[in-house]
Amino acid sequence: MEIQGLPGRLLAELGPAIASGELAEGAVLRAEELEERFGVSRTVVREAVRILEGMHLVASRRRVGITVQPKADWDVFDPLVIRWRLAGADRPAQLRSLGSLRLAVEPAAAALAARHATDDERRRLSALAVELTMTARAADLPAFLQHDIDFHAIVLQASRNEMFAHLRETVGAVLTGRTEYHLMPHQPEPYAIRLHREVAEAVCAGDAEQAERAMRTIVEGALAELNEQLD
Amino acid sequence: MEIQGLPGRLLAELGPAIASGELAEGAVLRAEELEERFGVSRTVVREAVRILEGMHLVASRRRVGITVQPKADWDVFDPLVIRWRLAGADRPAQLRSLGSLRLAVEPAAAALAARHATDDERRRLSALAVELTMTARAADLPAFLQHDIDFHAIVLQASRNEMFAHLRETVGAVLTGRTEYHLMPHQPEPYAIRLHREVAEAVCAGDAEQAERAMRTIVEGALAELNEQLD
DNA sequence: GAAACCAAATCGTCATACTTTTAATCCCGC
DNA sequence: GCGGGATTAAAAGTATGACGATTTGGTTTC
């Protein structure tokens, strides 16, 4: 999943530094400086920079150097960029953005899932709703998190829309993030759990409207909770 | 906006070939072969491949070569990938996916825009609604398209959500695409125009619900029309 | 003071050599 | 024959030196 080799090492240093704002817009790096700093060859530096350039995090210009681009230009949907931003100082803003995105996408995905899910997906969704209930009651947060991620992933997948499905990873990162950074109640809300069961039932029954409504309530709740914690 | 230099030339060849399915999943390229085919050095090939790898269109492995990855792995939100897919054989599927995405995102963005738009944005939106009416009546399709793109871009921008704002380019590509490929009526629908005016008015008045509703109707209409044309 | 020119800095590309990984093959013992 | 471990070769990964191209900024000249 990660980018390999020496360029990967550079990315792992530069990406987070830029995404977190540590290297601010307009900051200039020189290729030679990076070679020395990381003890690698031009080849490696150039390839790493090319990748960052592909994400529009930096632009490389002759006689100028490698300049950090304004945030507005970044490929904010790139999973790496999202992860880097979540890991750094930009986390609150990133969580808010993702919250709004989820609020738009997940209810729509749930509605589509109710129409297009396979039998197997419906089964797995129901099973996960049960697991979710049990791990919540046992206050087993790691297991709960994993089931929650799987649940939302299946809904997105079952929407049969490749773009929604691609947001699985992103939603997973959000859920992981808010648990890791203790932005969640210690014991998951019973109400939220019930809503997950409702989504599963609605998808199984093919009730798009109900699935959409329940999912919207889930994400609205998460977003409200987030805003509470961040203010 | 484009990637520059010789690697850019390679990208412009390989990207569309992969995105269109011409180079199918599992197809293998060798770096040396690409060097010869394009008459460029190793450096250039490697950098182009790195970029494609960053989009997860290909993976490079020792002793094997550069293999085209399954579509499910692609960074389907990358503007380049979207453009490449829209240009090739995958266009219908891409337009459908984007249609669903717009249906989820644009109404939500309109609601946020009604709350957060600046005075200038509200003014420009109203002005564009007028322009839209006039160019539609004059059946000036190129001008109409430009105004339509600008209109949706401003709404997304005014949502004050960086991820929604980033979809400006994508929505623009969709609108351009459906005009170019004659998936639109020759004379824009008067009803759709009125809805654009309604969105503008609602945003100006700060009426989030109304803005969302009108925008949803616009996108639903576009999606319905699209499905009609594609079936 | 302005325009033309020149020089330096920096990335961009090429060619080549060497290293590392890994798939496939060969060969041996059973 | 058949399994399995050593061998080989193919391909990408990395390093390095040389040169080209372009942009910036100062300097000269009128």
C-alpha cells in the first residue's frame, strides 16, 4: 500500500512536513540539499519530488527550486495527503472537511446499497451490526473500531459506485483517527448502535429511503460530536 | 496545470491507454521497452512510471516489470485519471459514477454555500444566473457551458469546504464532457435554467434548504438525462 | 535611466555502471 | 518421476558524471 524504496523514505519525511504546514506555502527546497540531508542520489530525490508534484504539494522550477504549493492546489482526495494531514497539526480542519464529505456521501451510498447490495453483502452487514452491538456492550474499543470500519466499508462498497467505494479507506482513516485521538466517548453511544442496526435492516429490506435516513443520522451525530470536541 | 517535460509526454500516452482499458489489468510493460518506444532515457521513464504508480494505475516490481493494476485500486478521484477515463472507452461508466457523486455532493455544497458564501460570491452567482438565462435563450452553447461551469464552481467554492471546492475541476470536466459528446439538448432546458436562478436566490437569501433542494433537482435532472442518452 | 546583454544557479535529461531483488530453471538426491 | 534447494538471469533500483535548457538577476552600455 505504501510507496517503497528510498523515495518512500523521502516521502514519509517531506509529505507530513508539508501537509502539517511545517513547510509553509512558498517554502523552497533545493534538490541538492535534499540529496545531502537524506544521503541519497539525485535519482531518488527526483522521483520523490515527482510524486509530490503529482499530488500538487510542490512544484519544481528551474533556477528557483522546489516550492511548496498553496493548500488550495493540493490533491486533497489523495489518501496519502489525507493521512498526512490527519497525523499533523492540520488534523482538526481535516476532520471537519471529511465530516462534511461523509455527510454528503454516506447517506447517498446507503440508499444505493439498499438497491444494489449483493446477498452476501447484506448478510455481512447484518452480522456486523450484531458484532457492533456486542463489542460496544463489552466496551472493547479496538474490536468495535474494526467492526465499525468494516460496516461503513461494506455500505460504500455495496453502493456499486467506484468513487464511493474508493472512500472506504478515507472513512476508515477518519474512524481510526477519532478513536486514536480520543475524540470518542469511552463507551459507544447505544443510540448510534441502534442506527447501525437500522441501516443494516433497511439495506437487507431494500428500503433505500430508510437506509439513507438512518445513515444520515449516524454521520450527523458523529459530526456534531466532533464539533463539540474540537471547539 | 499539466505535468511538464518529457515525463509528461509519456503520461499523456500511457495514462489514457490504461484508463481507457486499452492496456488491460495485468498487462506488463518493461522500462527498457518504453525507453525505446518513446526515445527517452531511463530517468524520464522512471519518473513517469513513478507518477502512474502514485495514482495506483501501475505497480513496478523487480524481475517482473510494470504491471497495470486492477481498476479497483486506481485513485479514481485524481483529476487526471478522471479526464483520461472521460476521454476514452470508459466514458459512460465514468459519467455515471460522477453523476452519483454530484448528486451527493452538490446539494450539500449548495446548503453550505447558503450559509457561508461571501457577499462577492453571492453577487457573482446572481450575475451568472442572469448570464445563463441570456446565453441559453441565444442558444450560445459555448458561452452557456462556461457560465454553467463557473456557476457550479462558485457554489462548490462558497461551501468553504476544501474537499468540495476541489471537485470544481471534476464537475467542470463533466459539464464539458457532456457538451462535447453531444449528450445535451441543443437548447438548454428552460426549467433547468430556472432552477439555477433559484439556487442563486436561495444562496443570496441564506436559505440553505431551498438551495439544497433546487440544486438536487438540477443534478437529478442531469443524471436522468444522462441515463436516457446512455441506455 | 532604460534596454540589452551576460552570467550564474538550478532543474532537466542522458548515458552508463553497479546493486538488489526475485522469478524461473537446473540439478541433485530420493 | 518428484520435491527441494542452489544457481542463474532478468528486471527494476540506485549512484554518478556530464551536459543542456531555462530562468533570474545583476551589469554593462548607450
